[in-house]
Amino acid sequence: MDVADPYEVFDADSWADLRANTPLTLTELDVERLRGINEDLSLDEVTRIYLPLSRLLNLYVGAVQELSRATDTFLGTLPERVPYIIGLAGSVAVGKSTTARVLQALLSRWPNTPQVELITTDGFLYPNAHLEEHGLMQRKGFPESYNVRALLECVAMLKSGYSVAVPQYSHLVYDVMPEVYTHISSPDIVIVEGLNVLQTGPGPGPFVSDFFDLRVYVDADESVIREWYVQRFLALRSTAFSDPTSFFSRYAKLSDQEAVATATGIWDSINGPNLVENIEPTRARGDVILRKGANHAVEEVRLRRL
């Protein structure tokens, strides 16, 4: 028996129509600030793709808040401030960090969700010293390179209404920053962004994704993401890699040919296998799948029938 497709599928035009009369609250300057390296995010795409998505999320959040109030009324208890948590996953270089920042900016402008926090799972990577000791430096980004217990505890505490201290990661030095934290207290929405946040894994759980109210997956063909990764690597030679304190400063002087070969080797040995083995299999767990074309633009939105 065929299993029915659980998704409604929209092309970019039909999805854009669902914006309704939602006002655009970002400017060209905002989009420039939110855009990642070597990405072509435009204000038009924010209007057509991310503004309707923020409208949908606002409706979802409002429904959950109303349900929570009804429960409190029934129990005769004081209202609890519990955040709506969004998990956002996707490959290296697919643009999930930009998607997370855009959603954070849009959602924070809705009147019922002024405090929107963004957590990246990079801060929950084991320190490089630990990875080196356990032979995992070439597996950085794979599930075993994360302190999953600490991430799970953080998300569970947030969902229970507690304040948390989130460890911070430096892409410049390519390591977790010791004793550097971001403190989050009483948020309306939390976006948890990372490679493997939708994974379940062996065993009965619980899993980080169990605490998500909604799951978003940013998708594209592997060959396209691979090309984006290479192009981003080339662009980083004159930006982050040029800083002498950068972990990757040794790549700053590579020729185009050398840089392409290096980036391709990293992708084929680390990021590509991680995508195929661990990240892409979680796509089917997404409630919203944003499918990108070769020009970085979202061409299709798949929305799970809740």
C-alpha cells in the first residue's frame, strides 16, 4: 500500500501568496547584515519566502500560547512562560545559519513574540583538545563530536521555563570558548540551529528534537551544496582566513586551484559523508522543508500537514 505524502508542496510563487497582508519589517540594510558569506539572499526572497513562513510560525506560536493559557485556567495555576522551540537543520554551506538569523529578525517583530533567541549547536561541540585526544578532529560536525547530553539538558531546561547559559563557539579559532556563555532567560521563541538537531539515533531517547515544537530543514542537492562550500572557501581567503589568529590562516595564500582542491578534499572526506550519513536522513522529520536551487533561492516549500 502506498503511503500518502504527508506534505503540502508549494512553488515559490504559490507560497509567496500566503503572505496575505503581513507587513515587511526588514530593510535592505537588515538583509545585508543577515546575509551569509557568498550567499545571494535578497529582500525579495525575504518577502516571498520568509515573511509567509514567519506568519505561519506566528500563528503556530499563538495557538500554543492559547492552549497553555487554557491548561493553566483548567488547573487554576499561574501562567507559565514556556518558549516555543524551533529546530533548524541542514548541511554545512546550505545557508541554515542565514535562515535562522532571518527568522529570528522577522519573528522578533511580531507583537506577541518580542524575545526570540538563537542557539547554534557549535557551542556544544567538544573542545578541540577533547576531539584530538579521542581521534575525532576529522569527525568534527559528526554526531559523536558533540556533547549531546549538555545540549539535551539545555533544551530541556528551556522547555521547562528555566534560564540557561549557552556555551559559545569561535569560528575564528575553530574551538569552543572556555568560560564564555550567552545567558537566556524567559524567551518567547528559541531557534536551535545545527547540523544534527533533528536526529533521533539509537536507543529510546529522549532526543533534543523531542523538545521542538516545529522542525525546519534547509535542503538542496548535494552537488549544489558542494559547489557552494567550495565557493565559500574561496571567498573566505580574503576575509576570515586572512586574520593571522584564524585557525585557517594557512589557507589564506592558496591559489584558486589550490583552494578548490583543498575545499573539495575537505568536503569529500568530512562534510559530504556527514551529510549523506547523518544529516540528510533527518530531512523527513522536518515539518517545513525549504528546498533551494542552484542560485541559493528557495524554489519549493514543503509543509507537513500537522
